[in-house]
Amino acid sequence: MIALVNGGPVIVLYSGITGPVSHCIRLTLAEKDIDTQVRYVYADSIPEELTELNPYSTVPTLVDRDLALYDAQIILEYLDERFPHPPLMPADPMSRAVNRQLRYRITRDLYNPAEELNSENEIAAAGARRTLRNSLLAINPVFSQMPYFMSEEYTLVDCCMAPLLWRLETYNIRLPDSAGALRRYAQSLFERDAFQNSMSEPEREMCERMTA
């Protein structure tokens, strides 16, 4: 089931095409320059092997030899432990715990509202958009103190933030001039080679529309 490259197994990622969660995993793989076979999955065409690997048939799903992982945060930490260079988690236990908690808050305060933006209920979608925008504005001061999210070094937290910030215009969320620190932080993430290399073709088209 797993393709071979030069006689050895390769990491396989079943990925969504435009969703921020799958993009986060692709970005982490790119930051670590991991040889990966990305298999893009369309919502209306779930491959049979994905159903066999993952009881929920969801993306992202990462396969490494006989191991299949399908929770995004578990995948992120597995990649950092399996491929330790460059490290994307702090070395000491206290800082690692803080890193995990920040990613938990990003999921709860940013990713969850973003998922609701596609709701057919316009009131619910508008409320989610307002919640997301307010949450981003609340953390703006953080980025005037350190170059990355609560860190002097780029970490998994930034891998989670970049795909979501990239989609703000698509979400019809425009940050005000008062959020200058957050906007500069976002631009610094987008300019990284790994970010550019992590995008699917539709995401590249999103880039062209944003920079036109």
C-alpha cells in the first residue's frame, strides 16, 4: 500500500487540498525537508485505502511504514520526534508543555471558529468570523515582543498559525492597521521557503489572488 522510493519506505500524507489543518502538516514536513508522497483527497472521492488506514476516513492522515496517524497534533509531535532536525519543539519539559498548550488554544480559539465559516447559517458564520477576528486582535501585542509566537525560535506553534493567517482574506477578515505586529509576523511566515514549498496548487492560486 505504501509506495517505495529508492527501495525504502516513504512518508505518505493523505491531505486535504485547501484546508488549513492539512496545510499545517505539509508545512511541518517542508520545514524538516522530509521526503513525502502527498496524496490529495477530495471530499467526494475518499480512496479505499484511506478508509482502511483511518476509521474516520479523515485528512490529514500520515502513514510511516506500518503506522497510521490521523490526529493533527499527534502527527506534528511524531514528526518532530521522528525527524529531530531542525527541532520544532523546545527541549525542556516546561517549555514543551507551554508549546502544547498554545497549540491547544490555537485549535480552540482560531481553527474551530474558522471551520464554522462555511456554515449555511449566515448568523453563525458571521459570529464565527467576529470571534476569529477578535481572537487574533487580542494576541497582536505578543508579536511586538518576540519574532515568533511566544518564542525566539520558530516552532510547531508557528506551523499552526501560518496556514490560518494565510487564509484571512479568503475568510473575509481584514486586520486593521493597529494589528501591525501580527501582520508583520504573518508576512515573515509567508516568506519562508518551507511555506512556499508546502502549498497545493489551489493554495498557490490563492496566493496569486492575494498579491494581485
